Amino acid sequence: MPQHNHAQARHCSDCSGFASVAIATGLRRTDGSRDTVPVNCPTCHGAGTLPAPTRRTLTRA
């Protein structure tokens, strides 16, 4: 039986697919939990992947 070739994931080159992180500020809330700030990758906007490259057509001069 033929095998299906799935398109490879295009991971963002800036975040390597880890698009959203929670950074601890070092402060604690009144209930004792840590205060965190969610941050998204500015390149992929938190998606972790990039759109497929567009196909360029060759033009003759």
C-alpha cells in the first residue's frame, strides 16, 4: 500500500515551535502563587509555525 507523505511542519525559526511562554516576574500574589506574564513570539504571533513559502514563477527577459 502506498504511504502518505504529510507536509512537514514549518516551525518558526525564531522560537523553534515554542511560541507562547509564561515568564515569572519574581513577585508573588497574596495567595502565594507566582505572578507570570504570558509572552507570544513576535514573528509567528504565538502560532509556532510559519505560512508556506510562496512559489515564485520564473520570468524570461
